[in-house]
Amino acid sequence: MTWSTPPKRSKRRLTKSRSKGAHVSFFDLNGHGALVTGAARGIGAGVCERLARAGAQVGVADLNLEAAAAHAEKLNAEGLQAFPIQLDVSDKSSVHSAVRTVLSRCGRLDILVNNAGIAGKAAPVWEQSDEDWDSVIGIDLTGVFYCCRAALPHMVERNYGRVVNIASLAGKEGNPNMTAYSAAKAGVIAMSKSIAKETATKDICVNAVSPTVIRTPILDQLTPEQVDYMTSRIPRGRTGTVEEVAAVVHFLSSPDCSFVTGQCYDVSGGRATY
């Protein structure tokens, strides 16, 4: 497997100095309330940190409450604003409870990042059971639908919102032995485009992000052969990092992303250029 390390990136807020000494903050999220799913580790954890460093108050939502609490505590220890939420995205009542928690803690819900997902069983389609299919579709696709449906009325009411759905290159190209995952992520991309058109007049931007192989714990669910296959197709010659995905999500979650909606942003090291 290819695990070359990219240059280290600064964690300070992105800013630019004007000539007269004034300070302009790019992608500022001060006062914004955010809900990030699948947030205890991997891409979700990185997104939580990035948004919190930009000033957002972040609901760290995960099925594993203990892990979510640990990540929120880590962020709070650095002077950031985060709080844990136990969330099962495949459970409608759990989703509504998570949204209510963010509204209670933050007074508003500006940002929804749908990141929760599983890779599922690695096997050809004829070896997949109904349960294998249902578990992946239920979390990776239906879970995104549940979260969008629960959060969007509050964004529509305030005439503002940013939704970022984490898809995958598998949803654009299809990965062998990952039929359910590929189908679910393709659905996430199409869902994002549809909802974007429904909400465009409400200053709500809905976009998808499609990473290629990123160094996260989800790789543990894949065989080495699968990871090697996917990495070999990346012109950049390496896997991506959580920080590189989080940087794209940060922009799409910000007020600066005001005329960009219904798009799918690839974080693929050049693998996909369409």
C-alpha cells in the first residue's frame, strides 16, 4: 500500500492581512452551529476540528458516544467549542434527537455534514446477502436522507444553511466487490444535486465531496488488495489525508460558498477529472 506523507499543514485559522494592518478571516464560522455525523474518528473527526477552529460550535455525533465524547473533550481542551451526541443515522428518532440537541446547544443549525458510513462486506454481488445490502444502504444512503430531512426545515426557516454530504469516488466509478457501497454513494451524489435545486432560493447550498482512498479507519474494513487497487489509480501517487478532505468541507460549509450548490467535489489526487 502507498502511504507517503504530504507536507504538514498549519492548524491556525486561515487569515490574510491587509496593507493597513486590518485582518480578514476567510471562511469564518464564528457563531455557527454545526452537526457532523460519523464524527468520532477519521474524516468526521477532522471535519469537526477544522470547523471548530474556524469558530463553529460543533455537535460531534457518532454511534459510539464514548468516542464522540473523547473527541469533543479533546477539542474543548484546546479552547474550541464542541459537544458529543450519540447518533444512529439509520434511526429516524435518533436523527431528530441529534438535530434538537444542536438547536438547544447552539440556538441554530447552520451546517450539516453527513459523513457517517460503512464500507460493508467485500465480496462479489452474488455473495452479498439482503442484510449486507440493507446495512450499507441504511447507513450510507438512507441515513443521509434522514439527516437532511430533519435538518433542512430549520435552515429553510432561517433562509440559510450549508449541507455537505460525503460521497466517494466509488459512487462515480463503481468499485468491484463493493456494490452496495458504490450504489449508496452514487445515490448520495444524486440526492445532493436534487436537494440543492429544491433549496437554492433559500440561501442553502448543498454539495457533495467525493474522496478517493483516505487514510482513515474505514480502510480496515477493506482487503489490502482493494486498497492497493484503488491507490494504484491515483495520479498523485498516494492516499489522501483527512486534513485535505476537511479543507474542502470547510469552504463548502462557509458563507463564502454562496453561489456553489449541487456540485460534487472530488478529492482524488487527479484520479477523477469529470
